Amino acid sequence: MCGEANPQEKQPEELIREVPMASGPYFYISGSNGAGLVSIYCQSRGWQRIYDNRRQDYALKWCEIKCRETYYHFKEGEQLLYQIPNNSVLTSKTGLLSCLREQERVMKKISRKGTKYFFLLSRKIISPEERMCWTGFSACIRLFRRLLKMEEFFPESFRLDLKEERNAFFELCKEEEMWICKPSCSNQGRGIFLLKNPEAVTTLQAKLYSSEGDLPRKRVPCGASHTRIVQRYIDQPLLLEGKKFDVRSYLLIACTAPYVLFFAQGYVRLTCGNYDATSDDLTVHLTNQYVQKKNSLYSQLKDETVWQMEHFNSYINEKFGKTNGLPQDWVFTVFTKRMQQIMLQCFLAAKHKLDRKLGYFDLIGCDFLIDENFKVWLLEMNANPALHTNCKVLRDIIPSIIYESLDLVLEIFTKCLKGQNVLPLKTLCRFVLLYNEDAADLGQKQPRKLSTRSCTGRYLRPHTDSTGHFRYSPAKAAGLSPGAQLLQKKECLAAYKRQSASCPNHTARATV
């Protein structure tokens, strides 16, 4: 599976605990990424944690490492399972590139047919019967004309595992241009290197040609070691206090049957050192924390390498607003709307390929870069995004992301089981609805303009009013005061820490 250290989800026998005495519901967590927060959320609802990954009576399973057996035994409509099994069509570099290219080919084809249609319509050559046949097609034309061209948001890219694309890249790359080479399914900056001059490209070319007999002509599985892409490097990024940065936002696929998608604001990630395009130091070019930890200044500057979006917005207003003619709050208006537009377009490109079952859900980390002309670029989409809280900003942001994600997943799941309309959503707080397939299928309007507003209040609950298998939180059912509920959450956290001390977490790398 994409970006995973180990395809098998195994536990040492000593970690398999006794069956909880309570009657459930049960939840199972594998790995450390977000485990503490997910556990607190579930325990605050009165659920019991189980530690045997062979048990199949769970209500919720949260795993960093995907295992075929988990999906094979999954009970659709009865269980919730984190990570869509083939999310790599969105979250691997080659998967996303292929989906976007396919979408672009369809866009061009429909555009050509649309031009012919509108010409015939303007000349009144089409009969009334033919006009009716074209009505649905014209709706498709309008949809595709609203989509962005790849070159407007995605850096030029080539697959090195395909001979045609390798040759096209080496033909193109004759001048002093900078490119970045990435493994398709790796994470945390592992395996990434820069191609800064023709000599570096020639070296790569020789290396690939020497092993060309081993490289396939056709597409290969995502995990293949030689599956790489090269991407044009954005060498003139916008800088914050002289440092390179990118923005991590979130795409929540809360339900796949029907599809319901949400956008959530994340945070800004900065490098420790000032940007220098000529530097060979990867910590100057890559912003994720796993890479930044290799910088000798990281321990001193850790809290300064992550900004709240509000801080980012104020900085842009002050430093660039007037000089660059940007509208007030550009970050929360123009930039946010463009991120939402790009996320939705990527999802639409892959939606027909994703596995769909009621109970699958996914949280995807989307990384965006802004260049010095304030053009927004999508760098990548990541499965299993890092949910660590190792600095103040992340402690403010990540819990609300996890809690509201699970709230929305549970509410939508319960409504689907009852045959109710998905909207309105009682648990929707900071997230923004991007796509509701129920509305699309019924011919209802999706939001004409993607909302960029979000609640600013701190999100403290898990809150739910679901019934049945996913029942009320014991605190809420008992009518406890907010203070008592908060105390109960603290007790859950203390219990989790004691639990963790006697039961080491499984290790699996999260995308950073």
C-alpha cells in the first residue's frame, strides 16, 4: 500500500489484551498517529478499546497501515473504517497525476464537441428533439468549463517508470532548470532529491538507462521502488520572513456511499533557515517536520516553524496587501477558495476509481505552495497525514480536526442507515461542505460559491446525538455539566496515558 512501511498489520502476542468486560461498542486503533485523540474521543462516548486486530466486532477501526484482511472482513453499513482501501489513486504522486491527466483529456474532448453543439444551436440547425438530447450534455460542458487546466495549479510532471515520459523529460530538460524527483508513494521527504543542472539530469539519465531492462513499459503498482516522478521545481516561492513555506489543509471524505466531502483549514509550515535556491540542503527546500528535524536549529525554532492561519492572514495583509494589490484577508477569501476548488477538482478526477462502501472514510492532507506572484500550486495529497501535537499551534488545531471529522462521519453514517437526508448537519462547525452527492444526484444545487468562513471558537467536544449502535456519550446522557464533562475527558486522557505506558504503540510512519 502507498507510503506504508509494512503491508501487514501485525501485533506482538503480548499486546493482545483480554476482552473488555463492557458490552461495547468497541474501537480498535493501530499505530501512534492521532491514536491518543481518537482514543479520547471514543472513550468519551463510552466505547471500549480492543487490542486484538483479529477481532471483527468493532464499531470503528483506525489504522495507519492498511491490511487486505481488514477490508475483506469489513461489514458495510455496520462498521466504520479509516482510510479508503485504494486511496492511492488520490494520494500517490503517479495516481494523482494519472487522474488529472485523464480528466484533462476528457475536458478537451468535451470542449471540442461542445463547440460544435453551440455552433449548430446558434444556427438553429438542431431539431427540438435533438436539442433535448443535448441538454444533459450541455450541463457537462458547463461543468468542465469551470474546471481549471492542470497547468494552472499543478507543476509540470513526468513519470520516470514509463519510457515515453522519461524520454520526453530528458528531451525537455536541456537548460539550467531546477526539477525535483520524488518517489510515488513515499512520505516524510524520504527519497526526494533535486535536479539543479543538466549534469544532475545526465547522471539520472545514465542511471535509468543502465537499468532500463528492468523498467516496465506499462504502469506498475504504486509500491514499486522505481516508480518516481520528476516535477518542475517552483524556484521563486513566496517567502515568510525570508523562509520557504507551504500550507497544509485537509480534505475529509466523510462518506463514500453517498460521497460527502469537507474542507478544513490547517496550518502553515516553514523551514528553519532562510530560502536559498542554490542550496543543496534539503531543509531549505522541504518544509515538513520530519525533514526540518535534521536542521541543527530545529529544537530552538520548532514553535516558529508552524503558524496559525490567522497569523498567516495578518502577515499577508500587513506585508503584501497594499504593495501587491491584494484584497483584505486574501488568505481567507481568494486563497481558501482556490484551495477548495483544487481539492474538489482532484476528487472529481478520481471519484470513479475510489472503492465505495458505507462506512469507509478518509482524512487527506493537502499541501499547497504560493509563488511570488501569488499563484497557488498543489504540491501533493497525502494519506494518513501527520496528526502529532508536538508544538503549541498543532495542539490548538489537530484535536479539533480529529473530533469534528469523527463527529461528521458518525452523524452522516447514522443518517444514511436511517435513510435520512444528509443535510443539515448538527455537528458541522469549522469544516466547510465541498460536495454532497445526494444533492448532485437529486439535481439540487451545490454551493454556487464555496464558503471560506469557519467558526473561530475552540472546538472542545466530541458531541453527538446519534442513536443505536453509535449511542449517546455517557456524559451527555447523564446530563453532566460542561465542567463535569471536561473533567471526564481529562480522566479519559489520564487513563489513556496509563494504558499507553503498559502497552507500547505500534509504529507506522505518518505523512508529514
